[in-house]
Amino acid sequence: MSINWSQEEYIKAYRFAAQKHQGQKFPGTKISYIMHLSFVSMEMIAALNEEKERDENLAIQCSLLHDTIEDTDTTFEELEAEFGLPVANGVLALSKDSSLEKSLQMKDSLQKIKERSQEIWMVKLADRITNLQAPPDYWKQDKIIRYREEAICIYETLKDASSFLASRLALKIEGYKSFINSDI
Ligand code: NI
């Protein structure tokens, strides 16, 4: 079996992300935030094994860098200089625009993702698959319900980018029901 992505490009993006997210913890835990990036890139690598004709370095680098603009001091220009324009554009599309009202941010981001190539759609699918693990203890039921509904919207909007990731996300959405209290 051959791979069409470069370990060196993976290491470069992982190292950059690890430095930028340094000190951040995974919500509700004391675990380093980069666990999330490891999971998202792992989902992507599994998907790339099935989906052909993708720019695999773009897909993997964006999976590792997808939260740098939104959650760290990283700028678009910095990403462009380090990783090139397609990666910078991809990460920007995957970032919520904090100048918008919160309720509009996801819809706006999904619209921007749809304007990008399928590799970027795949990052969003992989991100939400990863985020549908057990929610933090402090999340209230209405937040959990909204989060699942948002996942359904992501699935409906982006499922055509990868049947592999789409079916995995569908399973996670189904399983997430177990975190919803049926007697409310
Ligand atoms: Ni993420």
C-alpha cells in the first residue's frame, strides 16, 4: 500500500499546532488540547485510505491546523507563509467569525467551507466525529441537544465529500443520543 502524503509535512504542521496550542487543555479535562488534533488527523488518515484523488497533504495539514486561527494568536498571513495559500484559506474557512452573532457563526463557516475543496469539507466532518465523544460534565441538556442538531446540519451540508467520514459521523450522531436524557 502506498501513501500520498508526506510524514515531514505532517510533522511540520503538528509541531506548529502543538506550539500554538501550548498550555491549552481539552475542555473539561487536564489533558493537552493537542489530543483533539491527533484524533482529527487520525480520522482523516483513515478516510484518505478509502477516498481517492484527494490532496492528502492539504487534508492532513488542515486537520492539524484547523483550530489555530480560531483558538490561538495565529494569523492567516502566518499560515500562508508557512504552509501556502490553500492551507491558509482552508483553515480560515474552518474558523468561526467571532465578529458575527454566535447563532450565525456555524452557518457562516459552513458556507465558507462549501466554497472550498472537498479536503476542507472532510476536516469539518472529521472534527465533528471527534467532538461527538462524551460531552464535558458541565454541559447542560439543551446544549447537548443543540450540539447534536448542529452535527446533523454538518452531516447534511458536507456528506458528499466522503462517504467514509459521512457514515462514521452518522454513527456518532446516533450514538450521541445516549447522552440525552430521555425523560426531559
Ligand atoms: Ni476542532
